[in-house]
Amino acid sequence: MSRYEFPGRSEGVRVSMGWDRPLATFFVQVTQSGGGRDEQDDMLVWQGTCPGEISTAAQAVRIARDHADLPDGLGRVLETDRLRTLGIEDGPAQRAGKDLIARNARR
């Protein structure tokens, strides 16, 4: 899994994005700071939570660009992260997690 964080365009906004190998998806999270130390952040965007949901780095970059200025070449970096995981197989925890996701999807 890879993860990169960027400041958002608005005060208190953070963009996190990367590659999730077990789910075979890129992901984008956009949060707004809750303000105080004890306040939870608000999740404004969270995409890439289902298997294969965001299949290309370009899609992830398009989603995140609405909320942050991103570095040039980020799509290439994300795609390299994905390629580096091609030969990795799921372990017991990933297999169990995927089984749970599949069971819940059938309900």
C-alpha cells in the first residue's frame, strides 16, 4: 500500500491518496479538520473502498485535483506503486478481508 498526503486548497483540508494492493484500487480521502484537539475530522470524500473501484492513477488524480494542488508526475508515481505490487500474493488477513467484503456485498 502506498499513501501520499497533500494540503488542500481550503483551510484545514487534507488530501490522502495512494494504491491499495489487497483491494486492487487507488484511493482518495479528503478530510476537513474538526478544529479542536478532541474533535474528529470530517470525511468529505472517500473513494476507493471497494475492490477495483478506482482502476487508474489518472482517475484518482482527477478526483483529488478538485481539492488540492498536486505535483506534476503524481500519476506516474502512483502507477509505479501499483506495478511494484504485481507479484505480491494475498496473505491470510487479506484473504479473510476479501471473503468478508464478498459476503457483505451479497447481502
